[in-house]
Amino acid sequence: MLTRDNDRLSDALKRINLSPLGAGALAGSGLPLNRELVAEKLGFAGVTQNSLDTVSDRDYCIEFTSAFSLLMQLVQVMITP
């Protein structure tokens, strides 16, 4: 059971482990940024590809809330006599 919860959280982390540097609503950034280098230095898996999706996406909030809710239910069952 804990393995499934760990898998859920790991999968969610993979989807958000992207650097949003340079993303702006619609236009992105006009600054000469080396997004890949900064992402690498900060430990991100990569950079986001779509700035509009980057600034408007809220799926990760639901995903993490759901995963932690399921984990909390499991922990409650485990600690209840």
C-alpha cells in the first residue's frame, strides 16, 4: 500500500520537476537566459516547453492533494487500533 502512495508522489514530482525560468504569460522572456544551464545548476530535470501552460497549469495542486489525501487515509488506518 505504501508503495502505491510512493509511486503516486514520485510520478507527480517527475511532472513538476521542470524549471519555469523565463516563462511569462503569453510571451515568455526577452532576456538572454540560458534556461537549460540554470535548470541543471538548480537540479531540475529540464525546462518547461510552453510558457502559457507553465504559468496557468494547476494540475499539480490537485495531483499532490489527492496523493497526500490517500496517504493520510492509509496512515490513519495503520495507526488506528
